[in-house]
Amino acid sequence: MPGACEIARPRMLASWLDRAYGRPMGTGNVVGLRSTAVRSSVALHAAMAVSGLIMVLFLLAHMYGNLKIFEGRQAFDGYSGYLREAGEPLLPRTGALWIVRVVLLISVLVHIYAAFTLWHRSRSATAGKGGWRYETTKNRRGVQRSYASFTMRWGGVVVGLFVIYHLLHLSADYIAPGGASPSPYQRVVNGFSIWWVVLSYMIALIALGFHLRHGVWSAFASLGTNSSVARRRVLNLVATFVALLILVGFLIPPLVIFAGWVR
């Protein structure tokens, strides 16, 4: 006959699962544990981190491509054409480009879904008041909330809306301030010769910079790298460097074009 401790163990496991996943689970009902874990807040934070880092890598590659504007029209248009021909003949024309687009689209959708779900859970858990970040005596409200973390949600909305406009303008050529053109180089020059186009671009990039500053730090922290004071300092430096690099790298071309140094 099993002892009392052996009988109690399954009950203790079931009780722990009830508390961890927020729904009753009997000793014989552990089949849904994996699917429940996938929907857990920890998994959502990890998914949000990985999808965000994928988009950061794309931004770095995109920034590199934008800086080719200084090599002239032939180099810039040639680079644009290369992106459509990459992977041939193993892949059809624009095949590699569409793979990148699909990966990016999935990353964006996962990022938005995870962010919205975590925000909704936070609101539900606090009766609509939202969650406090960290307790501190340095802030009059009693919590530590940087400007970047406070504007993460609205910064993401601003960046998302701008990406739609950006694609319609410089990729699809459906919106053509300054004049439409089959040349990617000419579309960029035409657009950034107009002050309000440059201004809207700057506003979106500043929002992106704040979003990246906090987002890169949060991504690595969610993946378990924020394990000591020394590593926290390194994470802060990395996040600041990445945000400034992308901000400055994307700002240089429109400002230089607007100043008339690139035509």
C-alpha cells in the first residue's frame, strides 16, 4: 500500500498547477499543460522578445541599405534590384524578399498579439488600473517608470502607422509626395526634399528610438540575461547604443537630402 506522502504528491502537483495556470487541473488531467504553458505570460514575454529582436535585425539591415544613397543613383537602385534577385536561381525572382517579408509579418503579428494580451491581462488583474513597474522613493508617484517605458504602447502605435505610410510611399509608390518615379533613388530624393515629409519621418524615428531603447532592454531581460547588476548595466548600454545607432542611421539620409547635399 502506498504511504500518505506518495498519495499526497499528485494532489500537491495538481494544486500547484491550479495556482500556476489559473484553472482546475486534476491529477489525471495534465494533457493540456503544454498548450497552457504556451499561452502563459512567460511564453508571451519570450515571443515578444524574439519577434522584437528579429525586427531590430531587419532595421539594421534596412539602415545599411538606406545609407547607400550616398553612393549615387546607380548603386542605390542596383541594391534595390539585388534584393529582388537574391537567391536566384535556387529561388524564383523576389523569392528571398518574400521570405523576409513573411518572417517580418509573422514577427509583427506575434509582437502585437503578445503586447495586447499582456496589456489586457495586466488591466484585468488590476481592475483596469494597469500595473506598477518598480517601487522607488525617487519618483513622486512611488514608482519607477522611464519615459521610454511609459510611451512603449503609444510609441508602437505611432511606428506602426508610419510603417504603413512608409511602405505606400517608398516601396509601393502609391503615395508620391514630390513626384512618383520608377527609380527608388528618385522616390527617396523627391520625398525628402519636402519639409513635412522629413518632419513626419523625424517624429516617427524619435518614437522608434524610445521604443527601441526600452524594448531592446526588455527583450534581453525577458530572455533571462538580466541576472546581475553588472549585466543590467551592460544591457542598458547595449539598448541605448542600438537605439541611437538606428535613430541616427535612419535620420542622416533625409536630413542630408533636405539640405540639398544629395540630389
